[in-house]
Amino acid sequence: MTTVQLRLEGGWFTICEAALLTPGRGVAALLPDGSQAAVFTDRRGRTYAIDNRDPSTGAYVLSRGLLGSTPEGRPYVASPLLKHRFDLETGACLDDAALAVGTYLTERSSQF
Amino acid sequence: MPNERLSTIVVVGHGMVGQRFLEALAERGATGRARVVVLGEEPRPAYDRVRLSSYFEGSTPDQLSLVPQDFMRRHGMELHVDDPAESIDRAARTVTVRSGRTFAYDTLVLATGSFPFVPPVPGKDLTGCFVYRTIEDLRAIEAYAKTASTGTVVGGGLLGLEAAGALNGLGLATHIVEFAPRLMPVQVDEGGGAALLRTIENMGLTVHTGVGTREITADGSGRVNGMTLSDSSHLSTDLVIFSAGIRPRDRLARDCGLAVGERGGIVIDERCRTSDPAVFAVGECALAADGRVYGLVAPGYDMAETAADAIAGDAQRTFTGADLSTKLKLLGVDVASFGDAHGSTGGCLDVVYADSRSGVYKKLVVSGDGVLLGGVLVGDADAYGMLRPLTGHVPPVAPERLVLPAGLGAPAAFGPESLPDDAVICSCHNVTKGAIGACASLPEAKKRTKAGTGCGSCVRTIGMLLPESGDGGLCGCFAQSRRELYEIALALRITTFTELLDGHARVWARGGEGCEICKPAVASILAGLGNGHILDGEQAALQDTNDHFLANLQRNGSYSIVPRIPGGEITPDKLIVIGEVARDFGLYTKITGGQRIDLFGARVDQLPSIWTRLVQAGFESGHAYGKSLRTVKSCVGQTWCRYGVQDSVRMAIDLELRYRGLRSPHKLKSAVSGCARECAEAQSKDFGVIATANGWNLYIGGNGGAAPRHADLLAQDLTDTQLVRLIDRFLMFYIRTADRLERTSVWLERLDGGLAHVRDVVVNDSLGICAELEALMAAHVAGYRDEWAETLDDPERLARFVSFVNAPGAPDPSVRFVPERDQIKPELPLLTLGATR
Ligand code: SRM
Ligand SMILES: Cc1cc2nc3c(=O)[nH]c(=O)nc-3n(C[C@H](O)[C@H](O)[C@H](O)COP(=O)(O)OP(=O)(O)OC[C@H]3O[C@@H](n4cnc5c(N)ncnc54)[C@H](O)[C@@H]3O)c2cc1C
Ligand code: SF4
Ligand code: FES
């Protein structure tokens, strides 16, 4: 079984089975400190994680946005509320330089 | 220049041509050199008389105004309204107005227009007799019509038909009495008149041709109650509008000794000068150098420019006569005539197409050597924009092909590029193809040449002459529009987003993710083509969150729920269930603007349990989250309301159930009113239905929201079956051809040919696609399943309704509420932005 893990301060944290992720969409994960991460996978099977909180509205909804890619091939998520786009690798907002979200390292690990 | 006396130009009459003259003066810089005084009789500045009838469709006098807000001030002109000129003293060069003031002039311009001719029949001045020329006339007719049930228009010419259309629209049983043997005798020929007659009679108007009015009769209180016709028959009528022609207003000129024509009209030369070189006349009051009085606005504008040139310009413009081409929409019927419409040129030939079933009649007049001389189009005047500029030239294809309806061998891509550069595209402002070609965009063309700012009938042709703006692509990923993608998916049977993206997107986007614009748009296209449940397979990744969770996301991350309440009708038991569910889940409850109930504040993980209760009680998804049918509002209708003439509630329910779940480019709204009082506001809907004594009227393209638009009447007095069939076709045609997020209102405005084109396609089946459209709709109706019932039945789908993938049972702690007015409201998250702009 393959699982998805996030790198937190204390080490790798297992989120869920990789099969639960739908390419092009996200899920929300509750982290041990009570904060939330939005975890995505794209068509090519790469996994990304950023903060779930949409800094433009304060709502915890980024996991429910749609994935897209820029002409340069950079993956992003568009917030479902006011449609700000966030780069999944850097957390930068593509529409407003004053906004950004935190990112997490992710890993898929197989345990047999 | 302290002592230099400015010369004074006095303009009498502030109508359409008077205003155009002022603009022409300003353009020539004359307003800096001369004092300009304008004397008007009407109580307001010039307005668009051509669109006068739109007053009855809700246009306000302000909207009809032709005078930009600060026009007079900006150009230092003086305007005196409501104070007509009474006399002219040519020796002293003064004009005296009714209030007694006298104005001196160096140059005088008469633009007094014309007055409606009222035949000298006994009773013509009775209470209830009107003319149709000014906003005040229309106001008086509108008020009087409230007490009337039948109205008669004397005169079946262009203006008579327009007045008849207005009476019909005011709900009166309407008669037209025309002395000539056919309607619109001046513009159309016998065949055209016959086609017009049939269509107008089909609308329920009664036409009496070949008879005159002998006397108007009155009841005891002096109010009109009928008329006797020249064949001694009697017609009961409560209201009469005289529209028996117009006469130039030349009295002022006559009284001061200027030359006037035998049959009226102030005599002018080619430069619009009267018999006194200090006095000019322009517009309908003038008798032009070619011996004619023109009753159309375009020749008047031409005279205004000519006079301005003579007074203030350098160019030596002349007015020697004008083309009487017109395109009109009378009672919803397109009528156009151009050039030598009656075939009076020696040796000319006719090419005629007539279809009495659909009320279409088209005739072209061609010379022996193939030059197009003129023509008449009734019922379908789409080709007018193309044909008029071709007049005087040999058309690029055989004339018989030009009159055939689209689909029957009409040339597919016969565009304006085939026209010569000197062809006049905009006849209102006499603008040639060459002049338009020098502009980059429609706004620029309008600004620089005025083309398209008159009657508007040339705008479509102008559009075809201008370079395209933008590439029209759906988004960064696709160069095609939504409509093109729809056709590609349909033709190539494409069923997945990746297939479309990898095969048909811009090169760089292939193999990528797509974007938040094309994903839901393509999802809607695929859903429209019947590709399964929207929560399944790859589709699941394309829907935005509302469609993904079948609910509407709110600002704090919670969702709202709108169960379908077809037609707004609901039993007490169902109301109680909604109340109980809202109470048990602590939801905020509100009646929506769409006649249903919205339950706010549900967490994702609560949606399935809430819907389990709702589905059990017989509720279905209301698709408030989808680009799909929202509500079909209804009024209470015939069953209860004393005015109702049909069962509007039943019809609303039927329509809502038929089209529920239908995915479309944007949301769709509808309403059904039980009578013309229109309590359901159907005319503000994408498709609105209003009951009539004989069936249903169907309106399309209405919109509320930020840019409201009144719907257009598509068809009248339909049976239930006809109504549904027409809506089926209309909706599918829209879904097929509209762009992403384009409401029917915007689509209708954008579509080439607009309403006439839609009517052609869905009523007359001009593209031959109606069977296909109906089949697509039949497939939708047969394939409809309630999305929530299906979701609840499927554990795999249900699995996604969790707040956290790693803690399925845990509620989302960020979704919190505080009390307000005995219900909840979101506790708004604190915004801590890293930096502010
Ligand atoms: C709930 C409701 C307000 C209410 O409390 O009454 C509402 C709520 C919203 N409207 Fe509305 N509209 C509601 C009736 C209307 C109406 C009135 C009507 O339908 O008769 C209109 C004007 C009529 C029209 O559409 O022509 C209306 C014109 C809009 C528009 C402007 C559309 C336009 O073409 O200009 C938008 C924006 C859009 O869709 O792009 C909009 C968008 C929205 C959105 C979807 C905004 C959003 O993205 O969050 C709101 C969703 C709320 C939710 O989660 O349920 N809403 N909205 C009404 C739901 C009716 C229903 O039962 O389905
Ligand atoms: C219902 C309707 C529909 C029409 N549809 C079309 C159409 O589709 N296409 C088309 O080409 N044409 C149409 N026309 C005709 C078009 O409106 C006229 O050709 C145009 O208005 C003529 O402009 P004008 O300035 O000469 O006259 P008007 O617009 O009539 O202006 C003359 C003005 O002078 C004022 N006046 C008169 N005497 C005096 C005085 N002594 N002192 C001060 N002011 C005075 C009048 O009150 C009036 O305001 C339509 C007309 C009507 C009524
Ligand atoms: S009017 Fe604006 S705020 Fe009110 S419901 Fe509609 S979209 Fe929301
Ligand atoms: S032809 Fe009337 S605006 Fe151009």
C-alpha cells in the first residue's frame, strides 16, 4: 500500500492512502497541532501540500480548489472562494504578490 | 477680440435633424465662432423619434434622449425648450417665440419636422382620438388605453403598423384601416404586402384594406365608441390613432414669405438654402432640390451635414436626393425595402422567393445586365445589410441564390469582403466600406464615422469588416470558444477532459492540468452531451467545489442547501420537514429570491445526513450549485387568481421538472405568469412564459442581475405542446452555441441576427437542426436522475464528504457560528494578511 506523507517539524506524518487522492483535486488533512494542510495530486502523480487556509478570505478551503498549470508548466490551485491562484511548489500567490501560503514537503512511501 | 460681434445662428426645432445639425456645427468648430441659439417646441431636448415606440417597452425619455448630458454647455449653445417660434421677421432678421422674446439672427435654420396628417373626417377631434409623433402623444395614448379595450389605427403605412403594434402591446384588440389595397403601400409591393398581412393577422390584429374612414362616432359623453367605414360598415372602437401620413411643418416659412412647394415643404437648393440666403431648412420640413420631401431620418441627417457645411465648413457638400432604403421591425416582423423596390426601371426583372407558410417574401429587382437595382424583404430581412450596399453593382453570386433561405442553397460565406470600397455600409450616416475598413474596432468606427449609431441595422455588417479582437479562446489552455469545443466533443465523441486537452488545446497546454476556467466549462459540455454522473471518474476532478459537493460554498467554508421546490409550490408537510431538518442541524434558514428555501451553515460532513432526511421526504437537488436550471417561478394563476387565464403553477412545475438538472453554459432561470399582469416576472428570465387567453407567449433572453434585460417575445399563443417543443429547441440551441458563462441575454445580443436568427432556427428550422435539438433534450429528460439520491446510494461517492481525509469523523473546527436574530451566522475568520497593498 502506498501512503502520502508530509514533512512536519517532528518528522514525516502519514496523511492517507495515495489511492484516496483524485488527480486534479485536493483533500484537507488535520495536523497534530490543529492546523490544516491541503494535499493534492496532479495528472502525473506528483503530490503537493500547502496550508489549507486561504489568506484572502481566512477560510480553510484551499483543498477544495481546482488544480491548473501555467504556460510554464507550474502547478497551482485556484481558491474556490475568490479564485486567487497559489503556486503549489512555492506557495506564492500568482494574482497578488502580497499573499502567500506555507508549503510542505511530501513523499509517497510504499510499505509492503 | 473685444469689439468683434459674434454672428448668431438660430435653429428653430430641436428634433432629430436639428440636433444632428448642432453636432455637425460643433464638429466644424463653428461654436467657437458663432453664438448658437436653439428654439424648441417640445418640453424636452431632442430625442430618438425613430425608437419612439420603445417607450411602451419601458424606455424612459432620458434613455431616448439624443443629447449627451453636457452637450449644450460644452459647446456654449443656448437651448430654450417648451417655447415654439411664432413668427419670423426676415427684414429685421429676428424670430419671436411664444413667450414673447425675440432673437436676432445672422443665419436661421428651420428644422421643424412634420406633423401627422389627420384626414378631415367628422369626429376627428373627439375624446379618444390621437396621433403618434411625440412622447406626449404616447403618454396620452397609454393613459387612455387603460380605459379602452379596442383600438383602431387609421393608416397601414410604416408608422400605422408601428402604432398598431403599440396598441396590441397595450392589450387592446387592434384594427388597422388602410385606404390602399395593401399594407405599407409605399415601401413594399403586392407580394410583400400579402406576406405582411398574413403575419399580422396571425398575431390577432384585424386588417381592413381598401376602405377609408367616413366618420368617427361617440357615446353620450363625447368619447369615441366606433367608426363608420367608406363601405358603410361599422367598427366598434374605443380609441383611434390617425397615422395617415405626415405633412411638412412649413407654416412659419409660409408666413414670412419663403418659397414653399405646392404640396408643402420649404423649398431648398442643393446646399439646403431657402429662397432667402440667410435661411436654411433641413429635415422633414424641407422640400429638397430633387422635388421630394423625405420622411426618413437618414436623408435629414444628410441635409444637416450639408447645411452645416454651407454655414461653417470648407467642403462643398450638396444634397441632391437620397435613397429611401429602410429596414424596420414592425410588430416583430422584419421589413426592408431598398433601391428601386417597385421595379420602375425600364427592362428590369424580378427574382422572387415566397413562403406563405412562414410569412417570408423576398424580391430582388435586377437590370437586364445583372445589376442589382433594389428589392423588398418581408419576414426575413437578414440579407438587407448585405444587399443594400450591393445595389448598383453586379452581385458576386446569382441573384436567385441571394433570396433563398439559409440551408436551401444560400451562399454560406458570402461576406462583405466581396463589396467594392465605395459601397455604402451605413446608410444612416452615409459611411462607405472604405471608411470603415480604416478603423480598428467597432467603438472606433462608431466614434470616427458615426457608422452604426443610427438605426443600427448595419452593425452586423460593420463587425464583419473589422479585424477580430482577441483570439476568442475559452482560456489560456484552449484557443477554441466554448461553442467550438462543444462541436468538437460532439463530432469526435470525446468523453473526457484529458482527451480534449491533449488533442485539441494550445500546444503548450497539452499534457498539463488545464485550468480553473476550462475544467468546469468542459465538464458542463460533457455533462450536456450525456456523459454520466458529474461526481464520477475524471469528471469529479473538473467540477468546482459547488458541483463537487452538490452544495454552495459560503464565505466561511460551510455550505448551503437548496432543495428543489418546483414552481414554488410546496405542501405543509414538506415545509415542516424543511423546518425540522434546519432545526435539527442548526441551519440558518432564508426564503430565496427564487421562491424556495435556502439552508445555510452545513459542514461538508453533514451534507449526506441532511440530504438523507430531505430525500426521504421526497425532495430533490435544486441545483443551486450548478450552471443549470435554477427555478421556474410561478404566480398563483387561474386556479385562484381572479385575473388568471391559464394554470401557471402547473406549467411552471412541468417546465421545472422537464429541465431540472440540465447543464448549460450559465445558470438558467424561468418563470410562468398566469396573465399579462406578470406577477412571476417572466420577462426578466432566460425563458419566460406569460399566459394569454389562447395559450402561452414565450419570451427569451431576459436577465436580472447587474445588467438587467427585458426578454424578447419569441412566439405567441402557443399550445402546451408547442410551448414545450419551442423551449426544448431554444435551450439546446443556446447550450450548443453559447460561450462559457454567457447568459441567454448576452448570447442573444451577441448572436449574429439576434432574435430574428434564433426565431429562424428554432421556429422555422432554417438550419434543419430542430429534430436533433429535440432529440438531445429528449435524451436529457429520459436520463435525468436526482444527483443527491444517486450520491446517497453510492458509498464511493459518499466517501468524499468528510472534512479531513485523515480524520473522517472530525468536524472542521474552523467552521464556527455565532447567534444573530435567533439564528446562526458565520463567525468570520480573522484576516491576517502578510502584507497589505
Ligand atoms: C440564495 C440567493 C439569494 C437569496 O437569498 O435570495 C442567491 C445567492 C447567490 N447568487 Fe443570486 N441568488 C439568488 C437569486 C438571484 C436572483 C433572483 C431570481 O433568481 O429571481 C438573481 C437575479 C436574476 C437573474 O439571475 O437574472 C440573481 C443574480 C445573481 C447573479 C447575476 C447573474 C447575472 O446574469 O447578472 C450572480 C452572479 C453569477 O451567477 O455570475 C449570482 C450568484 C449568486 C451566488 C451563487 C454567489 C456565489 O457565487 O456565492 C449566491 C449563492 C448563494 C448560495 O450559496 O446559495 N446571483 N440571484 C437566491 C437563490 C435563488 C434560488 O432559489 O435559487
Ligand atoms: C413612431 C415613429 C417611427 C419612426 N421610425 C422611423 C424609422 O424607422 N426610420 C426612419 O428613417 N424614420 C423614422 N421615423 C421618422 C423620423 O423620426 C423623422 O424622419 C425624423 O424625426 C425627422 O427629424 P426632424 O428633425 O426633421 O423632425 P422632428 O424629429 O419631428 O423634429 C422637429 C422638431 O421641431 C419642433 N418644432 C416644430 N415647429 C416648431 C416651432 N415653430 N418652434 C420650435 N420648434 C418647433 C417639433 O416640436 C419637433 O420637436 C419615425 C417617426 C415616428 C413618429
Ligand atoms: S446579492 Fe450578492 S451578496 Fe446577495 S446573495 Fe446575491 S451574490 Fe450574494
Ligand atoms: S444604417 Fe442605420 S446606423 Fe448604419
